[in-house]
Amino acid sequence: MVDDPRWEIALLATVQAFFQRLLSDHIGGPLPTPAELTADAVAQSADAQVTHQQIHLWIQFLDMAITPAMLRIGLTSDLDPEVAEALLRYFARYRNDSASNRDKTDLVATFLFRHPRVPGQWESRGYGLDGSIPLSPFEIALLEILSESDVPVLPEEHVQLLREFDPLLEQAKRFRDFPALMDSGIIPRVRQLKASLGESIYHPGVLATLAPYNATFRQRFHELFAAALEEIRSFARQIEELGGSILGTVDGFAVTVEHVAAMNEEYLLGFDYAAALEKFRRLARLKRELEKRPPIRRRHTAEQMVSPPAHAVGQGGAAAAPALDLRYVPGAITQQAVSVEEAKLRLVEESIRVFVRVADPKIRQIVPMRYFNLTLSAAEIEAFTTDYLEGASPQVDTARTIQRTVAITARMTTEMEELKRAPRMSSIWRMHADCLVVLLSLANRIPEALAHLSLVRNESPDRQDSHAALHATVERLKMRASESKKVLAA
């Protein structure tokens, strides 16, 4: 029994129309509607309860025929947001414990995040009723959409799982090529996290975490995938122009120019990520294989034809393999790299500030990070809880410098932990090493701020205490910077 059969019937009728249109497009022809469930029959029905049961049973049948990949294709940018909201209500209200149902719910929530009713609707942040816990506008919208649904209680262990998504997303953003993304294991890790959430995935707070992750990761995945595919096609064109046909071998299978020509980007991306994962891995392995080859040259210079390079011949005339240089040589620090790291530091500062303000005073000196617990001193807690960060004064400058120093220390620790977990000199390792180099550069600027603040250290006992506290924070940063240099030089 339902509280308001007519409201439920209206909801299910919207879902039914979408499902039937989606399946009709898939099979290439109209899908017949049962006579008792046509729009006229439903409107004229005298028994709302019976009609509700019939339409729900029919939708369950349609739902079984729709895969998450089909739903993703059907969620086009011109879809009415009200239809998407009806789908989300349906999956949340009539949920089952199947991975397919959870995936579909995840897809619909992500669609709503990617296509707000008003452009920029989700970019600002609001606050909860207690004025302290920040709520995103998207989560507020989800609370309204699912207000009539039986929202599951979110256990503490699932709250901890949600904290893993932001670091994973930051890692995904830093990848510069498709093979590195595939080798990282982020995709199976995220699927494992989502599966671990179980029915909690229907909670507005969970969907408000997953949807932004999905949208941002999707964009980065597509960018790297398209770039990798274009590089492979370019190589195939060069091979074909030289009269060749085989690009390389992947898993014992010869990849030809014809195979590459048949690769359809839209078709491959239309697959569900889980089903297409092996296809993506093979493409990544092919690109990695091609990267090992020397550049194709159409002709040799006269000098190259006369004699090979001096280092190419060893004893007995055998070709000598070049020595592998495993030393890390950092590149030049670009303004873009600094800007990216500055944005991360601001997020770290904000995260720490929110935590120490809302956490129990007995435990707020220990801030949980992804790989470690960040321990704050009393002075550092005071700096993150102060309300006078606007304006210019020695107290404000000291608080800002403490916050900045703690954030850099935290980021350095995170990047060092990432380096420990990645094979040395791999693409992932180099990516984190480059971030560490930028952080070391930013850390070198802290003493300048400290020197400026030293000019006022004798003005009052309070300021002398704050200056001593700042010195202790900076000393911890120097120790972490020294450790970072040793890790990079090892």
C-alpha cells in the first residue's frame, strides 16, 4: 500500500514513458504498451491501487531489460530535468540491493549534477541549519528531490569511505596520459568503494559526493582517452604511408592499421566502464608499446648512413644498450603548476579550518588525512579558528602564515606517502615528485614572511608567544622539506 496512489502513478507514468522510449530506440522500433497502461486507460482507472500495482510491475519488467550503459546513452543533454528527477525518485523509492540499480541511481544523480536547471547552480556553498556544517547546493537539491523517499541512515564507516573520493579525484586530475590513468587502479578502486556503500548510495549526502567525482573524472578520462586514441591513429597513418600494416602486439594479438581504423571513440565510451575496462586496458598497453619505439623516420641523413653513433657499438661490434638513468631530474616549475598547487593548498586550509571548528574540542588537534593524522599545536588550532583573518595586522599575518605553513606541511606529507606507494620513476611517481618540487619552492618563501614578522616580535608578550609558535610550525615544515629532498634524491 502507498500513501498517495495517484502521486505514485504520476511518478511511475513518467518513468514508464522514458523506459519505453529508451528501449524503443535500442531495438529500433516502437515497444507496445499494455492496453490497461496507456495514458487514457490510466487516467480513466477507477481503482488507483490496482493501476499502481500493474504499472509498477510493468516498469520492473522494463527495468530488467535496461542496462546501466543503455541508461547512460539515454541520459542526453536535452532530457527534461523533471524526467531525470522522477527517475532518481523511482530508483531511490523502489530500490533493490542489485549493483545495476545502484549504478543507475549513480548515473542519474551525476546527470542532474552535470545539467543543472540554472548554469552555475552548484558552484557556491551554503550552510546547514546549525550554521557550521557546510552543505553544497546540490546536496540541498537532492534532499528536496528525495524528501518523500525512505532515506537510509548513513553509518560512520560509510562516512569514512566517502573521504577517499576527494584524494582519488585529485590524483586523477594530475595524470597526463591514458596509460598512467589505467595503471593507477583508480577505476576498480572507486567501483569497490561504491559497492561497499551498499544501500547508503541512495543517501543524498552520498550522491552529493559521488556525482561531482563522476562528472570530473568522466571529463578527465575522456580527454586522456581521446588523446591516446589520436596518437595511436597518427602512428597507424605513418605506418600505412610507409607500406606497413602491423602496429604492434598486445596480449599475443597483432594490432593492424585496419584494427585502429575501426576503433570508434563514441562506441567505446558508450560501454559501461566495468564492461569496457579490458578494452581500455588493451588500448593503454598498445599506446605504452608504441611509446617504446623510436620515432619513425622517412629517410636517413648522409651522416647517419655513413656511421652509427659512437655509443651504439660495444665490444665485438655488438650494439650496446644505453644505460638507464634512474635519477630524478625535475623540470622547470611553471606558473600553471604553481596555480594548481595554490588551489590545493587553499582546499587543505579550508578542510582543516572546518574540521577544527566543528570537531569535539577534545580531539580537534588530530586532523584525519588520507594516509596519516595531522597533529596541530594549540597555537595552530587558534590560528585555524580565528575570526579576524580580514585586514592587515601582525596578528592576522601570523595566523595566515601559520595556516599556510601547516597546509604546505600536510601536502608534502601526502605527496611523500604517494611516492612510497608508487614504483620509482614510473609515470605516477614522477607526477607526485613534480608536485613535491613545487611544494618545496613554495616552502622556500615562508622564511621571507617570517623575517617580516620578526620585526614586531618585541612589541608585546602575546606577540612574542605567537612568533615563537610560528617558529615551531616553520621548523616542522623545514624538517618535512628536508625529508622530501632526501626522498627525491634517493
